[in-house]
Amino acid sequence: MIGFAPVECEEIGLAVTELASNLTKHAGGGEIRLLAIEADSRVGIQIESEDNGPGISDVERAVTDGYSTAGSLGAGLGTVNRLMDELEFRARPHSAGLHVVCQRWLRSRVKNFPVRWLEFGAATRACRMLPENGDAIILRQWEGHALTGVIDGLGHGQFAKKASQAARQYIEQHFDQPLTSLFRGVGRTCRATRGVVMALARFDFARQTLAVASIGNVEVRLIGGTERPGFVVRRGVLGLNAPDPVVTEHPWTSTSILIVHSDGLRAHWQGDEFQNLAREAPGIIALQLLRKFGKTEDDATVVVAKGAKP
């Protein structure tokens, strides 16, 4: 017994149903295998779907919600992508067909954190004269780790919001997965939207490190650390033409301050302009940066993280 909760079992069952439906609709049948797995102190389930059908010429496009070659709603592989933590398409030697491998990992159910490691603050506002905000914020903490970031849907208004919320919902469902997996899953999820740019930062409290990855023009700054961080920002749009992100790791100390903001903030503010704010709580820092450097003609969002005071 792996230990999934009833709602998680229902989600896994739905993923199996979608894969089985694809076998009958597109390949005339095939085989589905379920296997208990363990890796890096985690346990989970692996589902494999394999057939001898004609295959899919563009599997990444097939993950897009609404795409179908059989007159259906086109939600099958997109649903699998959202419900499973990993989704991989493997080539079959000497055969067309399709070999799908996906995993779902059991998550810790610890809800109480006896030690408060971080303090977070955020401030956001929509583009002037628009009711919808195309930016979204990620703030999650679990046993020994935390994840934060900013997602910026392309453009403004309702369609930018639709894109950023699709990305946020995917991350909320898979927050404890590696950064590269989160970016890949968001890219697949956002193919049916206008796309997003995004920066994520993952804290590891035991190792006192911070891992950062970014696609597009979301700014990341690390202030007060022991080194000058070398963040690698890759051009592209998740859901359209994004490359794989480059994940860099940096020391996190009690004096470190992380600032992540969308391009609705002017990016050229200097450290001396921030110096007087550094002593403030993260929420005050975020609000003051937004007020001072935010652009009224764009959605603007700031997230700040600091080490918690004893």
C-alpha cells in the first residue's frame, strides 16, 4: 500500500482512464501497467501506456487542451499532465506506437512547521483601467522547503490572467517537484493559452541553499548574500517556444533577501535605493517597491523573501 489519500486515488484513476481512452480511440488497444516506485526517499506510482498504433507525430501538441484527432474534447493527455507529477514520451524501437510513462509521488502530510524559516511578502496590481491582473504569485512552504515565484501572462487583461492562472494552478498541484519538471509541466499546460514568462525560487532549509530558474523577463535579485549570484535567464515563452530553464544554486543566509518581480516594475533601480528598506518586513518592502518603481501601464507584481527573525 503506497498511502495515497482517497482524492489522490481518484486523480490517479482518472489519469489511467484517460490513457486507456487514448488506447481505444487512437490505437485500437494496447497495454497499461502500474508499478509502485521509490527514489530519493520518495514513494509513488508509475503508469505506463504502450500500444502498436500509428503513433502521434507531435506528442507535445497532443498534450494541449482542445487538441484532438478523433473528434473528442481533446483533454486526455492534458489531463494526465495536470494530474501526474512527471509525463514522458519514450520512443519504441522498430515500431510506431506510443509509449507513455508517468509518475505520481506521495507527498508529505505535515502541516505544522515548528520552526519558521522564512518570511514572505507580496504586492501586486493590475494594469491601469483593467479589472484583471495578468500576473500571479507562488508562495508554498512544506517540510524543509519553500517555493516562491512570479508568473507573468503575456500582455494584459483576461487572456493574460487565463494564462498565468493556468500556470499557477499547475504549480500548486506539483509544488514539491524539481524546478525543471515544473517548467516543463507549465509549458505543456500553457500551450492552450497565450503563454507566460516565469521565475521560481526553491529554498532548501537543511542545506541552506536557494535554487533559481527563469524563463523570460521576470527579474530575480538576491541581496545581502555571500556571493554575487549568477542567475541564468533564458529567453522564450512557456507554452510557445521556451527552452529548458537553467537552474542555478546559491547560498541562503540569515541576511539574504530575495526579490522577484515582473517587468511591470522598472528593472534599473539600484541597491542604494533599496538600502533603507532592507530592515523592513517583506510585505512593506514589496509594497514600497511597487509604489516607487511600478509602471501604471502594465501589470506589476513583487515578491520578497527574508530569513525569519528568531
